[in-house]
Amino acid sequence: MNVYGPPQHVIDRLPRDRQELIRKKLDLVPINVRVLDNIDWVGLKVERTSEGTNGYEQDVLGLA
């Protein structure tokens, strides 16, 4: 799996501190939980959420 962010040409126009923030967020490494041992699959609940995305364009990218 990959973590995707803004296009590089957008990142290049941002101040250094914002560029570093984006790099840190893109350093996340998704894993496939099927490769983990001793997982309680019956009790595992996974749901997709958009939590934390509000204000991304303004707070992270500095766009209005």
C-alpha cells in the first residue's frame, strides 16, 4: 500500500516548515494486518473515517 499526498510541484511552492510537515505525514507506513500473528479477527472492527482531514488544504498546504 502507498500513502499519497499532494503533487510534488505543490509541495515545492510551500514554506520549508509546511514541506517538513507533509514529509512527516507521508513517512507513515501502512501494514497488512493479515501478516500479523495472534489477531482476534472476530473482535476486530475496522472502519474508514475522514477524521483529521478537515482543514488539510489550509492547515497543511497553506491554501485558502
